[in-house]
Amino acid sequence: MKKLKTIDLFSGAGGLSFGFLKTGCFDIKVAVEYDKDAAKTYAENHEGVDLLQEDAAKISFKEKIEGKYGKIDVVIGGPPCQGFSNANRQKSGLVSGNNQLVQHYVRAIEELNPDAFVLENVKTLESSKHFFFVANDNIDEILQLDIPTREERIVVCSGTEPVALAAGALAHAGELEMYRMNEKGYNALCTLFKFSKTSKRAVDYVKDQEKKVKKLIDAWDGLHNAFWDENWETFFRSSKEIIKNFADKAQDYDAYYGRIKTLVEVERAIERLNELRKNGIEYRFQRSESSIAILADTFSVKDYLECKFRAMGYALNMDILNAANFGVPQTRERFIMIGIKKDIVGEREVKLPLPLLEEENFNTVRDAIEDLENLETSIHVDAPGIHPEKKGTSRLAELLCNNDLIYNHVVTDTSDTAKKRFKALGQGENFHHLDASLKDTYSLPERTQNTIYLRLHYDKPSGTVMNVRKSMWIHPTIDRALSIREAARLQSFSDIFIFHGTKNSQYQQVGNAVPPLLGQAIAECLLEQLGYQSESSLRHDLGIDKNEG
């Protein structure tokens, strides 16, 4: 039986592809991944796949892919999707570039017209925080597809002083381009604010980045070409001396931080309002003494996907799947949508894979990484492979320990402060279990997430693996950070899969990946509905008796 010609969009390191290839029924012709390190990892672990390290937004899929490989049977992939939250004050963008990548995934389906597709995404894709704005260039399609819309309230500026200063700009909403701070200056100002949340951090930053800060101060008078009123101009120009005095003398932190915070809040408001105008988005203002908000019509990403794909002739099923139900030693929940052409499934309902394991039988951290605990780690990303001392004894370990050498057993270089925190925490504990004396480097320790400085519990699945270097995850029994290989095992990557790129990139690739075992479960389920017989059986691989539910 012929293999199904497949392309993998936004492939990352290739976890989804790795799971699909296990079935022996998919011929992955092309993978598209823009990040150079992830693309290298994919290429070196998926021999024979044409890897396009290109921006998906600029690819003509019909011309470049169908033109070379003929009819594509299946499209898989996980387009990045950035949810918006009023609580996130760090980003100025409202019309997220990542959200637009979802539309390019849809465009690929439109151009290639495959028999089936699989879309993987964050579990919150179903929530209201993942949305598009109704704009001049999409209103006709929204009406044609009858996509439901809702009004969204978004705060663009908060704080009594910033609102008073920014309010005058509202009368100039159509010409904000001329009042924007130049891009380099704006980015430098936002970075200055990011590293100024505590007095110590602010002093350290202006000292370590003395040249950058001086460059910003020297260019201050030219950062704006125009101001909408005298109050804002006076406030902005007088800020130069406050920043300069702090950078020179490291004194009067409160005045410095208050000024930086207000500047960023006002400039961010201008960036957001200008972005709305440039994208043809209509909105209404809602102002109080302490906030400026906009009211705009939006539609959810999920509703957009569902309406678009049904209009293209696909029968759909979608739900949140927990990777732990499919043997992954991690409680990772992801949104999965499978679409199959209606003329293939007829009246049959499209199916998603059913859970293979219940909670009492979930694989654990111990099952995945215990055999690695006595192997010496390295802080060098190019460390050579090392011989394993023993094979894992669990059924999961039998699946994952499939190489003569262990690669990527590399950890982040740990500071003395971090080591003290490691020693103070027991299995299952995190940053919030630390004594106050070990939290003093954090400006708002009470707001720190529960995943920070988490020591894993050997006899439970881990939580969702992201970039465990940034989260400072700790080995269950050893006072060190989790290695890249250990994180990869928790994602169900076998040892034959080797990661490339910088250390942080490798950690990020692992965290971004679709767990291969979850990918295999989805692939086997899809094949059954397309009339193919998979060469693999995840149920068998996991050692599940045929008579078990």
C-alpha cells in the first residue's frame, strides 16, 4: 500500500513527525520551520525530508510543494498562537504575528486540499483570549462564513499619571504614526523598564549596560519627531535628566522607576492604538481616571478554524488530549483537531484517539529518567555522547533507551544562589516553599509561578514541560538542574533523537515539541479512518493487555 504524502508545518524539532513516522504509513515530503536550530534538529533526525527553513507566511504552498511533489494527502502541524491577556503588560502588540500564522496554516489547507489534516495547539485555544480582530480586510469573510463575533475590552493604558498624559493623543487617533517614538529608542526603553523592577536590578543593569544606556540618553532629544501637546513634550524631555542622574549616581530609585514606568505605559498605548489603525480595526474608547481601554469586535481562533474548515468540505473533531493518557510521563494537555474530507468519511464521525492509560497507570518521572541519574552531566552543549551505565527497567524505558550513547545530557551552569535553593527543596516542592531569605532576588516573589524551581517527584508524571532551563526544574534526587536529555525523555523522545543548537535553544525545542508518543497515537487513529493499517501499535508498545479498557 502506498504511503501518504505528508507535510509538517511549523514542525519545530519534529516531535509530531517522529510519532507519525513510527506508523510506517506516512511519507513526509516537506517540513517547514523558520527557526534555524530547530530546523537543524529536524533535518538531522528526519533523513530524506525536504526541510524549508522559511517563513510560512511567504510560501506559495501550491506552487512550491504541490508543484514539486504532486498531490499532498495529509498536512500536520502546530502553528504558534499567542493568547492576549490584559494582565500581560510586557508586550505592546495587539494584532499578534503569531496568531496570523494560524491563518497561514489554513491557507496551506486551502491551497493543497489534502484528504486530511491534524492541527495541534495550546489547550487554551478554545478560550476567549485567543482571538482575531474584526477588520476591514476580513469582515466580508466573517459575514459569509457566519463566524460569531463578540465585543472585547482591552486596556491600552493604565495608571492615573500615564492616562492623564496619554489622553490628549485620543483626539489624534488617525495620525499617531507621527507621534510614535522611534523603534530603537522604544525597544531600549522597554528593556530598561524590564530590568528596573527592583533597585538592585536597576543599578546592576545600568552598570552592566552602561554603553547602551548612555546611547539611549544621548539620543533622547531625537527619539520623537513630534508631540501632540506641551504637557507630554515637557514630561518626556525632562525624563532625560532623571534617567541620566540615576545611571550616573544610582540614586533616587523611586523617582527613576516611576518615570520609566510612566514613559513605557504612554509609549505602549501609542504603539497599540497606532497598530489598530494600521490594521483597519474599528474601535471605541472607554476612559476613566486610571485607564484607557478600547472596545472592538473580535472572533475566536477556534470559531474561525471550525467555520473555515467546514466550508472547505472537512468533517471535524476536536478536543483537549492529555499526553499522559498515551504513555507520556507528563500531564500535558493540548488542543487537537482532526479534519477529514467529508467524501471520505461519509456519515461517519471523525474520531480522536481514546485514552490508553488511566491516571493510576500513568508513566512517571522515574520510569523515564531514573537510569540517567548516575551519569555525569556536562555544561557544554557540544559534549560527546556517554555510555549508559544501565538500561531502564520500565516498559517506557525500553521504548526510550534505544541508543548506544546518551547525547544532550547537558545542564545549565548553576549559580551559588540557585544551588542553595536546590538543596532546600524536596520532591514536589517549588519556589514558594523556600525560606524568605532565598527569595530576595525576586521583585515580586508572591507572583512567581508554581513551576519555578520545581523539584520533580519521581513517582508521579511531571507537569507540562516547557523550557525547563528558564523554569529551573530540579532533578528529583540530585541537587542539579534537569538536563536536556531528561527533559526530552519526559517528552517521550527516545535517545536516538539528538538535539542541536545553543543550550537554551535545545531546552526550548524540547519544551515546544509535540510528544512523539502522542503524535503516534494521533497518527494511528487517523490511519484507521483513512483505511490504512499502521505498522505500529502504541497499545502494544506500552505493554497494555488487549483485554484491558
